[in-house]
Amino acid sequence: MTIEQQIKSKNRFKIGTRWLTLLGIFALSSVGGLLFYLSSLDQNSAEVTAPIITANRANVEIKINETGIVELGSQQSLKSPGEVAVERVLVKVGDRVVSGQQLLILRNTQEQTSLAEQESLIRQQEFTLLRNHQRVKEAEKRLATAYKQVQERVKQQKLEIQKQQLSLARSRQKIEEAKQRLAADQKELQNLEVLAAKGFIPGNELQQQQAKFREAQANLRDAELEARTQMNELQRLTLEQQRPSEQQNNVLTALSELREAQSQVNTSSQELQRLQVERQRIKKQLQNNIINAPISGKVLDIKVKNGDGIKFGDVLLTLGNPTQEEVKLQLGTLDAAKVRVNQLARVKVIGPNPQTFSGRVRSVHPVAISTAEGLVPGQSPQAKVPVTVQLDKPSQTLIPGSQVSVEIVVQQQQNVIALQLEAIQRSEAQPYVWVRDNQGKAQKQNVTLGIEGATTVEVKSGLKPGDKVILPPPETELEPGTPIIEGSLIDQSTDSAPKDSK
């Protein structure tokens, strides 16, 4: 083989090697892509086990939980009316009593003496009041007489003023008439002067008219003077009417005497009432020597025994109505602002297997009360609002004075679509849930939420009863189209637990 042939043979070998290398790279790339595709396909089609719950209608509630103390209805402690001694206790703890029934008899001898003294003071004050009433009647008579005199004087003055007004009006009328006659005489005089100047009339006729004109002027002046005189008289009468008279002063004096007498009557009457109230208090104090039951109920506790000396305000015994049961509790101001009268409440005994009793909020105290009970030194008193819950019917098992758990429903939506809170996904602006479609795959569904309770939430839109909602496992991120196998909450907690490393 020649050298030229050897060179050609080597070139052909190199070209074949390059093609084989390119084919190998292409084959490896294809196999890698295929493996990646198959891996992705396998991952997308991997089934996920997750609990599935059904969207059903239920009640969603927002509740406030607190502890309280059981009391019987109208429970009250009867206290001592004063410093007395216990004569006799007529009942014992546990007795059923009716309203008005005698419970205790007390002793107080000082009150009898006080009552007799008070009766004497009342009789004296009644005599004083009677005398003051007579003074009022006398003052009323004097006032009536003085007022009558004033009325007569005012009537007379009115008549005089009216008469003077009529005279003034007549004088003014005379002035007008005199002016008219003067004007007529003046005109006539002017005409005669023209005629006399021409020699048409004798001179004595002109003189007569001049005299008549002067007489008309005098009559006008007299009428005006008379009108001014009558005007002055009218003004005098008017001023006299306005000026206080002796009769009016008599009225003011009589009125002052009447008011003074009435004031004495009021003072005497108030003093008599005060004495009567004091007498009533003493009588009531004497009546309080017998302590009667204010309500029908049950004797819960007795603090005294026969012969005990007690002070004012000391507790004698405690009563309550067993046909009604209440729970007294203290709420923080934020919780109390949400509570309203007649809201539903549930009462439970604290302990295992508690029985639940339904009730209603009966009252919410309008003012928060600060208390230092249970605080360590240095802490500020906490403001609490007293609230009373009344059971719908007596439990017959709750013990007065015992502590119970109270659940107040402050907001409730009935017969709405409700879900567990953990089913709601909030990773996006719009809340959503994962639902399983008819093909068993996960699909994202936006929802509109309503009120949220402690464990459930109201779904206003986005779901209907019967929809299957997925509770996504915490370690798995669902994607639309992921196949879902129904599991249980126990399976989820087991699957999500960390596994031991090997």
C-alpha cells in the first residue's frame, strides 16, 4: 500500500469516528430527555392521600368562654337592721320557705321609747301646721279685699280715661269745623275785598265780613286751647293709672303676707313629713325585729343562733329560689362589649364528661368594676363587667357557690355551609379550598367567607352542600389535577410525622 493510500484510509477513519461521536451524543440526549419526561409524568400523576370532608349545612358560632359561680334565682342575704340580739331562729339550712314566712325574731327595746317620743313631736307639729293654715286663709282674705279695691280703682280710671278721650275727640272735631269756617270766611273776605276795591259793594259789608273772619280765628284758637287742655288731662289720667296707688301697695303687702304664711305652711308640712318618715322608720325597725322571707325559696345558709348579739349590716341568713338557677361571671371589657341580653349561653360543670345546660344572658352591668382580687403586688386592678346568665330550667344538680364553665354565643349563623378552618387556604388574596372533582382530582375553588368560629367558618359562596373538600397534607403542595386518595385525619397526622433517618 502506498503512502497516499494510507493517508486516505486514515482520513476516512477520522470522519467515521466523528459521525459515531455525534450519533452517541444525540442518543444520550434523547434518552435523557425521555427519562426526564417520564420522571415528570410520573411525578404529575403521583397520587396523594389526604382527608376529605363534605361541605354540609351547620351552625357557625362565635363564642366567649368564661368561668362563673352558680347561684339560685333571687339569691340574697338578709342582714341585721341594727344592733340587736337574736331572740329565736325559726328555720334551719335546707328548709323550704314561702314569701312572708317568719325566719328569725330579734330584740330591740330602745326603739319602743323612740317611737313614743316621735308620736309626741308629730302631734305638736300637726298643731303648728293647723295654725299656719289658718294664717294662710286670713292672708288670702286680705289679698282678695285689696285686689278688689284695685280692680274698682282701675275700672274708675278706665272710665275717666275713656270719657276724656271722647272729649278730646270732640275738641279735635271742633278744631276741624273751626278751620273750615275760617277758610270759608277768609275766602269770602277776599272776594268782598276785590268787589269793594272796584266799588261794587258798600264799605260796611266788607267790615262785617272782616269782623266775621276775626271771630272765626278766635273760635279756632279757643278750640285748639280746649283740645290742648283735654290732652293734658288725658295724659295726667294715664300717668296716674300707671303710678302705684295705695290700693296696689295694699295688694303687694297682702301678697307678701300670703307668701310668708304659705312658706310657713310648707316648712311645717315638710317638718311633719320628716317626723312621719322617722316614725315610719322606727315602726319598720320594730317590724324588722321579725325577719320574714322576702321570697319563696330555700334556706341556703344561717349565720346566727339564739342569743347572738349582732351589729347593723351583719348577715343573718341566705335565701334563694331553687326554681331558678343563675350563673354570675365577670367578663373583660372587650368581651363584655360583644355580649347582649338574651344571647344564648351554655353552662357546663368543670370536670370529665360535663353535662351542658342551656340558658340566656339575663343582664349585663352597664359599668365596669375594677377589682384587685387575684393580682400580685404591683399589678394594676383589672376592670371587669358583671354578667348574669339564667338557665332555661333548673338543673337540680348544680350546687350554689360552685364554679362552672360558661359559653356565651355572641354571634351565630344557622343552617349555613360550614367548613373546618384548616380547609381554608389563605396563601392568595382570595381565600380558596381544594375540592375533589368527579375524576378524583384536586381542583382549586375560590370561596367567600362569613363569620369564623373557633373551629369552623361560614362559606357564603363557592361551595354547595355535598362538595368534597380536601384537607391538604402539610408536607405536600397540591396542584390542580393531582389525583387524590381519601384518607383519614389519623393517616394525615401519621404521614406528616417526621420519619427516623437511617
